[in-house]
Amino acid sequence: MSIPAGHDSIELNSASQRGCVLVVETDAALRNELDSQLGALGFNTLLAGSGAEAVTLYDQNPVDMVIMDYVTPGTSARNMIEHIKADKDDQYVPVLFMVAQAHEDILQECMAAGGDDFILKPFTPAILNIRLANLEQVRDLRNLYDDMLHEQTVASHILTAALSARGAVVHDMQVMSKSADIFSGDLVLTARNPDGDLLVLLADFTGHGLTAAIGVLPVADVFSAMAEKGFNPQQILNNIHQKLLTLLPTGMFMAACLVKINKDLKHASIWNGGIPEVLLLDNRLGKIKYRIPSSHLPLGISCSADRSFVMEKIEINAGDQFIMYSDGLTDATNPDGAMFGTSRLDLLIEDSASNQRVFTAIVDAFELFCDDENPADDVTLVNIPCNSSTMLPPRSLQDVIHE
Amino acid sequence: MPVIQEISSDGKHVLINIKGRFDYKVSQDFRDAYRNISAHDSVTYHVNLSETDFMDSSALGMLLLLREHAKCRSGKVIISCPSQEVDKILRVANFEQLFEIVITPLVTVGGGYEHSSRA
């Protein structure tokens, strides 16, 4: 079968199942041989005799794969591939290079140009088929992965919107959250009870990503509904725990810390199950005045012993401030493999507590430390100043640094 | 291999040794270390963390899965020799409420293992 190269050379075989291959080959005889081989393997073909022709064909037709000779005159191979890889709505179009010699230099150049694989000439239809089948697998996986990322991004937006609609707006509260994945398994929830007390929950699900984030919404539901109805923190924690026991498989749990700041700004109470020490700072003295370590098991772990959800009561003064963080903050490693660590955090706090810039100081130091590296785990840092404006009904949006 | 498993000759003790980072990357190996063994009842699983330098929350999850596995077969789990760093992670999660955590090293006695009296 002899088909001239060019626009009118499109051969559509209705029996083809494997999509369309664009063949770029200067030698007409070889081009036609490839055409019949590919047809027999179940592909449609587009035939081009030069790089320029290939670009035109590529732009005008849906192409699933490209087979091209390493030495194609006209548009250089590199330009041709750049064009292909930049186009098609981010669809992945594999490129297979045909080379006459398996010289390392040539092969390296093929890969550097953006080729996905090579095949040594001459080749049999069986070998061509193996190479193409591999590329098809890679392409299908890539497309699946892209679809998944897209779905997760949309779902993550919905989740974020659903969560922010539930929380109480807390003036002056600051939150830094960085997720290791599209989804975060860290969670910060706020609510006001009918007495005007403020409740803040910091939670950290096992692992990260979608599996970690799956429990976020039911927890937020229980927390908001119960807090607004005036249930006490013990009852709220117990209900979240019971809910998680039914939802989560063994091996997954939720570390959590609940802080309640009374409206009078004289008392606060805390429950910490699996979250690093919560710190209470005295800003007048510029010191850490109280540390509340984890003294309970995380929520959602089945345990024959009775679980206690009794809050620890502490006295506070107006102007004090609570610092809470998930272990992703202190466990974060820099490119040299060093950990951010608790001693670095303590130093930062002691240095900046007197000028009331603790939150900014930690955020700045953390950014500098990580040097643009993505965190390995979800990171959350919360700063709750205990002052009259924190306790006021909402006036402005909370200051959220979200990345 | 970051996860090394040994079974005592009497078959009543399984030693699981984790080297380096105990995180989600070793979950399959860790599971295999206690699942792929001939079913014995009343087995004691010793998780040796003396060579473990970091543990994440999924590692805590893996310990919970092992605990359940052992419980279903009337066995038990003993965590031994965590480094200061790893011990801190276990304490924050209050896992001493769920597991026996010992600081003495394991020694071979007869066909099984025992925790030496030396601290």
C-alpha cells in the first residue's frame, strides 16, 4: 500500500483500536512499511516525511503517539518534540525514536530532546509492538494519574469550602498550614459556645493525603454542632472519639488537642491526646509560662481501658497567648536532613515572645529552614492570643496563611 | 533490609527489628514480618526499636495493627529499647497505655528470647 506523505495521506482504518500514531520518516519506502505494520497492529496512522509536515499533521489531528526517525530534516527533532509536549491540553503523547545505531551519545540526545523510548533499526513488527505496548501502558498510567490529581484538587476545594463555612471567625487568631499532599490530614476547627467561650481544636490524622483527610468532615460536623449547642468539651471529645471508632480502620487515628478559652479571659482548659506540647506564653514577661504535654491516647484508638476526656484547667491572664502545632512542624527536615526540632522552636519563642511577634518569627524561620522543600508531613501552627478582640463576635476574617 | 524478622526455635517469640526510619515506606515489610509466619497461638512479638531513629504516625498505626493481630491470637506485643527520640514519639501518643515498653535489650535464652536484667 503506497500512500504519499502529506495532508491527504490520512489513512483511517475503522478496525483500529489503539489510537493514532504519527509516523515521521524521510524514507518513503520505510514510511509505507511502517504504515502497514502499524495498521496490522491495530493503529491508525498519520504519515509525515519531514518535521514541518509532522507539526502540521499533529496540529490538525488527534495523535496518541509519535514514532520518528532520529535524523529528521526540517524542524529539528528537539523543536518537534517541544511542540508536541507543550500541546494537547496536557495530554501525554509518548515519542518513540528510531535510531540506526545504539550509540550512547545519540540515545542520550533522544532522551534529552524529550523522547520516551528508542528502537534500533531494523526491527520486526513484534519488537515494535512490544515497545509501543510499553509506551501505551505508561501513557495510560500518566492519564490516570492526571485525572486523579484533577479530581483531588476539585475535592480538596470543596472540602476547604465546607470546613470554612463551619468555623467560628476568630479575630487575631493566626494559622499556618502546609500540606504534604493535595489533601491535608491536619485540621483546625473553631467554635463559640452559647456562653461566648472560644473552642479551638487542632487535629492530626495518621499519615497524610486523601486517606488522612477522609475523617476531617465528620469530625468538623460533630465539633461544630455540639459546641454551638453548648455541650461541654468532654462530651464533644467523647462523641468525636466514638464517631472515629466506627469510621476509622485499626491503624488509623486522630491526635487532637482541644483548648477552651473562657469568655472572662481568666480561665482556660485543655485536653491533649497525641499532639506536641501546647504552650501558653506570658507576653509581658516574654516567657513560656505553661506547657501542656499530651497525657492521653489519640482519638479513634480502641482501648479496653476507660478513656478520660477531662480537661485540665489553667489560669490565664488577658494578653497571654496559646501556641499549638502539629508534629509536622518540628519533624520537618531541611535539604541537609536536619530536623527543625523542639529546641529551635523554644529558642525562637523565647527570643520573640516579648515583642509579640512569635507567630511571624516561627513562620519566617520555618520557611527559611525548609528552603522551598515540600514538607514530608502536614504542618500546622496555630496562635491564639487571649485578648478581648479574640473573644468578640466576628469582625474580620481570620488571618490564614495557606499554601 | 530495614525490617528484619527472626523466629525463636520454640516458635513462641517473633523478633521484629527495624533499622533507620520506621515510616509508611516499611508498612508492607512490617506486615509481612508478622503475617507470613505459620500460625502459632500465644506468640510474643518483640518490636526492637534500638536501631530505629525516627517513627511517624503511620508507624504508630502499624503497631496498633500488630497489637490487634496479636490480641486475636492471644499473643502480646513488647516494644523494646526505643532511642530517646523514638521514645518521645511513643510518649506523646501515650502508647505506654497500650504496649509494654521495655528498655532492656533482648537476649536469647533456651529456645526463646528474654529481656536481660541489665538496663
